[in-house]
Amino acid sequence: MSASLVPDLPAVVTPGRLFIDGRFVESLSGKSFDSINPATEEVLTSVSEGDRADIDAAVAAARAAFETGPWPRMRPRDRGRLLLKLADLISANAEELARLETLDNGKPIAETLNVDIPQAAEVFAYYAGWADKIHGETIPATNDHFTYTLREPHGVCGQIIPWNFPLLMAAWKLAPALACGNTVVLKPAEQTPLTALRLAELVAEAGFPPGVVNVVPGYGPTAGAALAAHPGVDKIAFTGSTEVGRLIQKAAAGNLKSVSLELGGKSPNIVFADADIDAAVQGAIRGIFFNQGEVCCAGSRLFVEESAHDHFVEALAGFAGALKQGDPLDASTQVGAQVSDEQFEKILGYIESGVQAGATLLTGGARQGEKGYFIQPTVFTGVDKNAAIAREEIFGPVVSTFTFKGIDEAIAEGNDSNYGLAAAVWTRDIKKAHRVAQALRAGTVWVNTYNAFDTAVPFGGYKESGTGRELGVQALDLYTQTKSVWIALD
Ligand code: NAP
Ligand code: MG
């Protein structure tokens, strides 16, 4: 094995417990589950398994913190200070968090060190800045009233997150909710609970009042479903599959809690023949193989204009085959392991179905090595547009390429999906770029780039990719409601 970037790898990761009302506790059932290192298939540690009763306890703590605790009554600027302190603590512990994330998820350490952890810190710092800038307005509606609005927190927020960017997704959820004065019960994904639990330690260290942030690891159908249906939860925010998103929306109907959903995608990456082809090839590589393809906005449908197609896919396959895959703790690794056995089998099943459907495998298509959930970067061409690999979210390092002729076909094909999370267009023609960007039904459109993100820029889905926008000022809308106050003047 080659040298690790972080040599002081702990032999044992501390067992995880639930974080409720400012304390770490065992689950009421006494049950626990294992967290696995997907690169070695070995158990990293055990984690207490939260269930309905633990969710009840966490919601009660969050409710008490909201109704009678100092949090919503604190000066907004002081809430901002605490968020900033948390951002600083994440930065101060970045190496440890990066190592923990890489061990638990299988993603390369170069990415956790350079993307996941610094961006998580940045999200808390960004919303720290918003805490004292969230306010209503005065409305000159009638002459005999003074009328104004207040932006108030919902109260208790339930937040359910996936395993692909565990700490970063926790930050996207927690930071705006807290900046607005809500209290939170967070359920991390069962595959990757460790950084959320380390974050809970940092929340305590920063000095957040007890009950403001509660973290309950557990399974989706038990702990997650209990949170989504809970009558004591005012708002539920979810990131994950479209299938589970539907369940969340149904579960939330009981008390009509406010719902925001960031769901799956099958994003079109559209390359015109007049594009900078070398840049577009690199963009396509980044678009699909970043994070082992476990990205909701992955560019998994790649459309290349007919005259450029053959040359393009040949170059793409060459670069894909040369990506360095292996030990996620090695600083030079570019592609790590898939998160779990289940995900590994699912992706291999899709690859097999693509071959069965008559698509041509240009590169990859198999497991890498004999241990760990590694799958080779895979490029299919000649894909039937109705095949499962062309329509369904694979959430793995598998791209399907297609040809098209002209702008109208590009738009029609790009929009031919139930999803609408993201899209990209590559061209040197500025008019074409704007026309396509406006015509694509997606929450994000990248032009001559892919996977560009910033905390200040909203992100979310059209169609079955979700509802609501996270990040930016828009996320404050998810975590506040407006009260209108009328004062009679006559
Ligand atoms: P998932 O089932 O949607 O999981 C996301 C989160 O929801 C996890 O915390 C999960 O808990 C929880 N959950 C599952 N069932 C639930 C329920 N009935 N009620 C409440 N919460 C529930 O996603 P997955 O099974 O891990 O992955 C399956 C597919 O989802 C992937 O292949 C991919 O296509 C898609 N996905 C999309 C995103 C995204 O960012 N849009 C992220 C991850 C996955 P547990 O996992 O702990 O059981
Ligand atoms: Mg794990």
C-alpha cells in the first residue's frame, strides 16, 4: 500500500452514540449497527441505532430548546457568532474530519481535504453572516394601519441526509436552519454517520445550548420515517432518492409540515461541435467520475454533437481509463470506493443491464481489484435512449453517451427526463449557450464548466428532482415563515 496522506490513522474509530439534548446517549433499545470502511469492507466501529422512541426524545429536546431555551430569544448576532465558532472548529479539525469521512464513505482524501470539509466550514461561516440580516419589511398598504412583516423560524426542523457528502450535506441543512433560529433533529445516513457525530461534539464544544442540535443515527424506514411523520416537527428537509422523497412528502402530510426535497437526477451534459473539445472532455470526466459518480447532479447523460462524437468519446474513454483508482487515503487517488455493498451491486447490475441492452462498453465495466467496493470508471456508447442506463439514476461512475444534431434536438433530448436537477452546455457560441441554458428545465445550468458550486448560489431541482432551493439567500426561505402584523392607527 502506498503512503497515506494522513499517517496517524487510528486503529479504532470511537463508537458512535446519539446526541440528544446536548449529551451523548445510547439508544433506548440498546441496539447498534456497524459502520463499514467501503475500501476494505472492514468494520470501522459500531454506532447506536436510533429508532422511533429516540426520535421522540430528540424532538422533545428540540421542542423544549425552541419553546423555552435561550436559542430563539438570543440576539441573532450571537447566534451568528456561535455558527462562526462552529465553522472555525471544523477548520481546526479538518484533517481528522477528512480522514473520518474518507474512512466511512470511501471517497479520496484529496477530495475530503479540499472539498467536503472546507466547504462544510464555509457553509457555516456564510450563514453565520446571515443570522443578523434576516428581517421583514414595512408595507404601506392602507393609511389607517402600520403594517409590517416578521420572518420567524418554523420551530423544530427534521433533517434527513444521504451518504454521498455526509458532513457537507449536514452543513447545508443545519447552517441555514440554525441561522434562522430553528432547532434541529438531524438523521445522518446509516452508511456514513461518523462525521455528523463528530460535528455534534464540535457543536457542544462551540457552546450551543442543549437541544438546539440533535443527531440521531439510525435507519431510514424506522428513525427517518418517524422523524418525517412526527407531529412535533414543523419542517422536514430531505436529500436522497426521489423514491424516498415521495415517502417523505406523504409522511409530512399528517401535520402538513413544510417540506423541502433535494432528490435524484439524470443530468444532461451537452457538447456542441463548436466547443473547446479538450475542455469539454475534462468537464465530462469531472461531471461523471467526481465522487465515484455518487453525485445527485452527475452528468450521466452525455450528448455530443454528431460530427464531434467519435473523437470525443475516444478521448473520454482514454482519460477515464487512466484515472487513478485505489486506496482512498492515498493523496494521489482520484477515484475511491463506492459507499456500500448494496450500491456496488446496484451499479454492477446497471452495467450488466446496459450490456444486455446492446450498448457498447468503451472502457471500464467491472470491479477494480478484489477487496473493497471499487468500480472502474465506465463509458457506454450506442445507448438506446429508453434503456435503464439511459433513464434511471445509477449513482455510480457510469456515463451513457448519445449523439445529436443541432440545437433543437439538443434541448429536446436534454429535457427528455423526469428529473431536472442540473445540466451543462459546451459551446463557443454565446447565443447558443444562452438559448440552451434558458430552454433546459433544470435547477442549475453550467456553461463550459461542470460541478461549479458556491455557498452563495442556490441549488435544487425542477420536476422530480425536488422542491425548494438550498444554499444562498434562498435557503432562508426554507427555514422561515412570514408573519404579517397590522397596527390600527386611527
Ligand atoms: P435514500 O434511501 O433516499 O436515503 C437517503 C436518506 O433517507 C438516508 O438517511 C436514509 O436512511 C433515509 N431514508 C430511507 N428511507 C426512508 C424513509 N422511508 N423515511 C425517511 N427516511 C428514509 O437513498 P439510498 O438508499 O441511500 O440510495 C439509493 C439511491 O438514492 C441512490 O442510488 C441514488 O440514486 C439516490 N441518492 C440520491 C442522493 C442525492 O443527493 N440526490 C443521495 C443519495 C442517494 P438510511 O440510509 O440510513 O436507511
Ligand atoms: Mg461507512
